[in-house]
Amino acid sequence: MNPNLASGGSADSFLASLGVELSAGLLEQALTHRSYAYEHGGLPTNERLEFLGDSVLGLVVTETLYRTHPDLPEGQLAKLRSAVVNMRALATVARELGLGQQLRLGKGEEATGGRDKASILADGVESLIGAVYIERGISIATVLVHRLFDPMIERAPRLGAGLDWKTSLQELTASLDLGVPEYRITESGPDHAKSFTATVVLRDGQHGQGTGHSKKEAEQEAAATTWETLVQRPSISDGA
């Protein structure tokens, strides 16, 4: 990746996918992971922007849930927000944007698969939101959050516990009399860059798979894939 991405054509296409305008300097900072900054003389990192973007994201999602679910109590609203504002959800958005390829990472993170690490991707999304807020204001930042997260906000009420995919899948499989999900784990790659694959096994056989840099991440991915498949069954989607 070009370390000066923000001044090149790739930056223009990336910003076009976001649907916003940002100055080259601020975009560059939003994409600068601390590992890159430390290797290049202590450049400004994206951590302060991430801190700010986390608050902006939380505010927009919370207000949206508050307005669209006027009868829900505080506790249930908090669960819905947790289904949207979490590391896995943010990493999913980042992957859809191709954010990983835009990040400025140090050699160590590059070598250990940092471009697809959920934590780094999630922080990158929040730093971009923070950058948009700083330069374009709350109205444009709000539009961006809705563009990126509205599908998840709309889906959140169907997630059962709304806390994580494994919990939601267990609730769903119990209602379908499919038993408690089991997760079969395989791993590959060298010790410094292991990749894990999880497969969900239910009473009626194997279901979805997921991969990740940790067993937990792989299990969450597999649970999400299985949940999405099961809710498309006619008896579920028809409300039977």
C-alpha cells in the first residue's frame, strides 16, 4: 500500500465509497495505526479520532433506536445498541468498505494479518467517523453512520438477546428444537499468524462456518452465518 494513500487516486475512490469528502491529511491520520506511527518517528495515530468516533457512532445509533422504538424500556434499547455497536459489527462494515487495504500498518501488524483483525478494523471505522465529524460536522457524520449501519439497526430487533451472535443463535435453535449449538474448531498457519475456522453443529447436522484470528472471532462468525441461514427458513420468515 502507498503510505501516502490519502493524496492518491485510491483515496478518492475510497472516499467515494464512503460518500464523503475529507482533507488528505485528516484521512491519512484516520488510517494510521499506532504500529505504523511508532515505526515512522511518532506520527499522529488514529486513536484520538477513534475515541471521538466511538461517541458519535454511539449517539447516532442510540438516538435512532430511541426514536424508532418508542415503547421499549432502557434495558432493551441497550441490548439493541449492543447488537449494532460492537467490534464484530464494525469489522463487518470495515470489510465491506475494503478498509483493511487502506490502513497504514507497521511491519509487525502487516506480517500477522492486521489488515483483517477485527479490533483494528473496528477502530478504523470509528476513526473515520471521528474524522468526518471533525471536518464535516455532526450532520454529515450522521448521514455516514446511517449509510453504514442502518441495515444492522433494522436487523437488531430480530437478534433475540441482542448481545452476541452465539447467544442469539442458541435462543433460535432452542425455539426450533435443534439443540444447543456446538462449535468444531480447526486451525491453520504458523504460530505468529494462526487462523481459526469454526463450524456450527446442530442436531440436524453441520451448518455455518466462520474464520478469524481467534477462536472467539471464528465462533461468532459461524454463529452469525448459521443464524442468517436459519431465519430464512419458511417457517421462520413467515412468522410461523
